[in-house]
Amino acid sequence: MIIDSHTHVGTSPGEFNKLLQEAKQNKVEHLVILAGFSKDSEFNLSTKSLLKLTIGRPKVSVVGSIG
């Protein structure tokens, strides 16, 4: 099983969808996405935002952040 972890997925649903397509093309079976730890970074999404993006996607897990 190939599991891929990302610390950033961009700030738009389009970027997230691109990540999903790349994962599919590379036969990645599960994605783990880490929520942003810095509110100043353009690449970080909040835990809440990531959870909304991943609803109904059992092959994607979110690791939250309290920062």
C-alpha cells in the first residue's frame, strides 16, 4: 500500500482536486494531509477547512492542528 503525506495542499478546492488526481495517477492508495500550523502561510488550511474538503473521501485522512 502506498500512503502519501502532504503538509500543504494549497488554499483552493482546485488544488486539492489536483492532488487527488496526482495520487490516483501514481497509484497512491491513501493520503494523509496535515493542517496548517502557521496562519501566515498561503499553503496552509485550517483543520476545519480540510475536514470540509475531505468529507466523503475515505482514502484521505486529516491530521489537525490547534495552532
